[in-house]
Amino acid sequence: MFHSRCLFPILNFSLFSGLLVCELVIQRLLNPWMLGLCAIGAVGNLYWAFVVFQGEPSELPGEKIPRSEEKSAIMCDLDKEIERRREIEKVEKN
């Protein structure tokens, strides 16, 4: 569906914070369990989103570019090695 790592924590945070706001604004009788669970859920998901945003840079999609550069460097080295071996074969034949 979506390939973003931060989508799920943001959706969860918006759900719990929306429930918390509804609990505080709409209902006049405060339910302490609902209020507590919504507050814990919102804070927990906010922390989770923060951890996901601060993730390791090696996990980011932008890191695929150096891998392709590494592959092209390896291919270039292989081409040079093939040329070198062909030169050696020519010298051995002569």
C-alpha cells in the first residue's frame, strides 16, 4: 500500500489525539479511563513517530544511489581486469 515508515505512527497519533480532543470537548462527564488511554496512546505514538523520523540513515531510500554507484565502480573494475587479462593473453601468444 504505502511504503512510508512514518505513516503508521502519524495515523495512530492522529487517532488517539482526536479521541482525546473529543473526550475533552464533547463530553461533559470526563471518563478517566478513556482520558488516560487516549493520552497514553497519543504520547506513545508521538514518541514512536519521533524515533522513526530519527532512524538510521542507512535505512533511507536515498541510500540506494551509492549502492548503484558501487555497482558501477565494480563493473568498471571488472572491465579493466578483462582488458588486462586480454593483454596478458596477447603477450603470451606472441
